[in-house]
Amino acid sequence: MAQAFATFAAQNLGAKKTDRIEDAFKKVAFISIILSVISSIVIFFFGDSIVSWFIADDDAHREIIVEMSRQFLTISAYFFPFLGLIWLYNNTLRGMGEVPAPLISGIVELISKIGLSLLLGMMFGYIGVWYAGPIGWALGLVPSFIEYHRKRWHRLADRIVGS
């Protein structure tokens, strides 16, 4: 959905219809959050069953694997809205030719994941490491969120010739 919206945003920027981008962006963000919440609910209620699909019935460690996997999925599920939004913001900006913010977003996300994996891993063990990735999504969202809402991309439409 985020990649498709990048094309939509690029086309409407080229047509100098920035109002359409903003209106559709709000709708796609809403849909993304709703789908994230639905995905989270599925994980909360059916996570054990989903994990079980990937583990042999006769695996001696099946119960431990299911329990640990459920913990990981549950932690990640709380942050799914951030994941959906980081994809939407970054792809939208890339589609409109605003590449620096998504690049910075990716760097922030990567550094956060590495740094927090080390820090939270030392503090809380493997559960701390599981929080690092999703927190990285939230922190990585910040640069693109700021750049999109600064609306400097509106000026790109003014520079486009021929529309």
C-alpha cells in the first residue's frame, strides 16, 4: 500500500495537485493504522497457532519455541502502527523526490536497532533485544514525519514545468 501510494503521490505532485496528496495520505495512514490494529489482534488471539504452523509436532522444544515466539510477536504487534506509518512516510517522500529524509530515517532506524539491541539486551536480556527493532521503527519514523509535515515538498510541484 505504501509503495503504491508513492506512485500516486509522484503523479499528483507532477500534476501539481498537492491537496490530493494530503487528503489521500490521511486516508491511507488511517487504513494503515486500522490494518496494523487488525494484524495485532490476530497476533494476540492466534499467535500461538500461527507459530505452530512452522514447528514440527514432534519437536521436543515445541512449547518453549511457541512461548518465546508469542512473546516476540506480541511485542512487535504493539508497534505495528509505527511500522505501517514509517513505510508510508518514507515511500511517499521517495515518490515525490524527497530522498534525504527517508535516508536519514533508515539510518536512525538502523542505529537505534543496533544500539538498543546492545543496551536493552544487557539490561533485560533477549526480551530487551525484541523491543529494539520496534522502537527503531518508532524512532526512524520521526525524521520522515517531520519532513512530510514541513510541507517543503509543495515547492517541488511549483518547480515542475509543463503541467
